[in-house]
Amino acid sequence: MSIHINHQLPDPDLLKEEIPMSDKAKAIKAQRDKEIADIFTGKDDRFIVIVGPCSADNEDSVLEYCHKLAGLNEIVKDRLMIIPRVYTNKPRTTGDGYKGMLHQPDPNAQPDLLEGLKAIRRMHLRVIEETGLSTADEMLYPENRSFLDDILSYEAVGARSVENQQHRLVASGIDIPVGMKNPTSGDFSVMMNSVTAAQHPHCFIYRGYDVQTDGNPLAHVILRGGVDKYGKTIPNYHYEDLKIVSDLYKKAGLANPAVIVDANHSNSDKKYKEQIRIVMDVMHNRKYHPEIRKLVKGVMIESYLIEGRQDICENYVRGQSITDPCLGWEDTKRLILDIYAKTKEY
């Protein structure tokens, strides 16, 4: 056989018993889930900032970063909802390269998914327990989310996964906001079809069971830019793009129209410093038009302790990305404070 079994993975309930969620963490998550849902349904006008490393590759660095976010949150929490981006699965365009802490809890060691599942659960729980901020992660593997489904407050379905039926159907059974990114082609119709599927109920096979979902009214759009057939990036965060998405929501008749703008990836052409300008452009468009202000609920920013990126090596720069380049902390802090100031102008 071409597939070789490394480990039989535990049932998610067994792992949750081994690494349990405390009553304190449960209470924090429940409160933040309600607040985040209120933003997506329009009951709360705070602006969402999903911010953190491209890939959460080191527990201590991620915790240091999240503690800094928590301190900043105390200044801006009346106008902003900060959600730490703790991404533990890293999609790879060709399948090669570091695939995140789930695969390799130690980037210099061989993959070990059993230890990876334990490591990512512990890390997410530490963030909640120590900072009071519940987290976001990417749903790269739909069946794996069962190991974190009691912890996360936000999930994203990436550009390479958004056309996949299993991702769409699983998103329809989640009771937290799920952002459906536009595909790498930038096709808005694919993105809107994904949101439609996620908002509707479905019956399908999941983890060996015949399951029924209720539909997720908090499923929404993430705009991350696209790439044309020549490999040229095409941003889609501009005013005209946002108006088109607004019209598509109206035509589709979907619940809770919402957009999160991903300031990196094909919107910035991975020029990480451009995230600052892009976010400010989004804030300007929200100020300019009430319809855009109501539609755009937040932004997604890639940021870590140290700006830029580094290759996997023996002697790491602590807190610098080993995948895509990120903003450093000082730029991140200034940007979040600038976002906060802009929200006061409305």
C-alpha cells in the first residue's frame, strides 16, 4: 500500500479529556462568542481585527505576542474586537514545505501529527487562559477541527479550500463565524456560492457518521485578492469591489451580509508593509459610504513580534515568521491604534 499508518489518532473527546478546557476559559469563550456574533448580526458596531502570525510556529513566541495584544486590547476594546490569529495549519500551494504546528510541533523535526494535535490544543488554551482573548484558526482539514471545536471563536476557509464540498458542508454546522475566502482566481461567484452553502442546512458523512447541520447564519466573505492566468495579483479590497460584493449579497438574499478584508496575500502581493496602507484604505471607504461601513466588519492582518520572515534553520530569530513575511510588533501596534482612531470618526 502507498499509505502507511504512523499513529492511530485519539477520538477528539479523549484528547479533550486529556487536555481539558477550564471553566475560566469556557466562560471567556462564551462571552466573546456572543460579542463577536453581535458584531456580525449588527447589534454591536465594533470593528474586528484578526491579527497574528502567518503561521503560529512556536508556543512561547505566540504567547508573548498575544500578551502584547491583550495589553493593547485594554486601550481599544470599546471600539475594536481583537481576535488573535493563531493559525496552526499552513496550506502549501505545491504541497511542499512547513505545514504548520499541527504537522510539526518542532519545525526542525519530522512530522508528528499526534503530538501536533496536543501542541496546538495546549497553545490555544494557553492564549485564552493567560490573555483573556479567544482565538482564530484556519479550517484546513475539516475533520481535524473536532479537536479544537470547543476552543475557537473564529474560523477561516482558505482560498484553496473554499470550493471543496466538505469544507462548505462542515462550515454549515459550526456555531461561530466562518469566513469563506475568495479562491485564488479571485472569482466572486465561487466565494458567494460557498457562503450560500455554509448558511444552508445539509446532510452528509462526517467522521464516520451520517450528520445533519442547521446552517450557519454567521458564514461570510473574506476578500484576499486573486491571481490572473498570468500569475499577476489582482487586489479586491477597493471601494468598487466592496460595492460589487454588497450587491451580490443583496441578490443572494443571505443572512448577515459581512466582509472581512485580508490585507495580505494577493491584496498586498505579499509585500507585508502594504498591509498598513490597505487597511487605511478600507477604513477610508467605510467612512465614505454608510453601506460599506455596515458591510465591512473587520480586517485580517499578518503580524508577529519581528517583521519579515526567515528560513527554517538551527538558530531562529525569535518571533519572526518562518512562512510568509509579517508586520513587526511596533508597526502592528501603531496600525491598530490608527484603526481605533478612525472608528471614532464615524
